[in-house]
Amino acid sequence: MDYRYPIGQFTHEGEVTLDQRQQWIQDIADLPERAREAVKGLDEEQLSLPYRDGGWMLKQVIHHMADSHMNSVIRFKLALTEDTPTIRPYFEERWAELSDSRDLDIEYSLQLLDALHRRWSALLSSFSDNDYAKQFYSPSSNKTMRLDYCLGLYAWHGKHHVAQITSLRDRLGI
């Protein structure tokens, strides 16, 4: 098993159906509770364990999800309000090394995920088909990406990081 990608990498080919979008919106809505459940009962020492050799500590994974999903919501809003905007990339690996990601209690990011995903889910549920067809340009991947595809990517992203935590817990029996 590749511990970096315990559920595999995100793939989606072809059109995104209404049923698929609804499932992905539900995944976005469910993430805060799944993240909270994944770290339930872990002490500070356990939260400081890396999910794999050379990987982030579990607490960094939680803080990263909050950072990444905040950026994603902003990217969605830019695409909704501008004509194919160019998004600004960020160095997630550098953000994960900042003191708030290494030292701050994860409860702050769990609360942030609760509020952010409530707003994000409400926004996503209001989209028309035309809204989901809107796009932004990502200079880091050199791709123009549609919002319906990005919805799937971020639904996967949350599950991916939760699985990094739960797979470590399973391996260690914690």
C-alpha cells in the first residue's frame, strides 16, 4: 500500500453527472465530522506522529485540510465572479511547517472546517450547471480547471487526508 495515497489518486474522466456532483457535495459536507472522528481520542503525542515515514504529523494533516480548503473556496468564488481567473498557487509544504500547523491545537482547524464546509456546501448546492462549467487557470499545473472537476478533486482531497490518519491508526492500533 502506498501510504501517501491510501485511497489512490483522484481520477475522473468524462462529464460530471448531477448524481456525481450531489455525492461530492455530500462528501464536502461530511468532511468535518469525518476529520473529527479520525482524530478522536488521540493525545498530543499521537497527533505528533507522522502518517508515514517522511510525512506530515497528523496535526499538520488536519491544519493542512483547513488551509487547503480555505484556498479552494476562494478559488471557487473567483471563478464564479471573474472570467477564467488565474489562481495564485501557494507552497503547502511550507505552510505545513509554520508554527500554527506544527504547534496549534487541532480544535481550531476542526472548528474552521465545520464553519467553512457548512458555507461551502451551501454555496455548492446553489450552483447552476453553468456555474459548474466555470473555470480557473492554475499556473502550478498549467491547466484550466472546471469547477465541477474541482468539486470532485476536493471531495477526494478530504477523504484522502482522513484516510492517511485512519490508516496510521489502523497500522498502529491506536
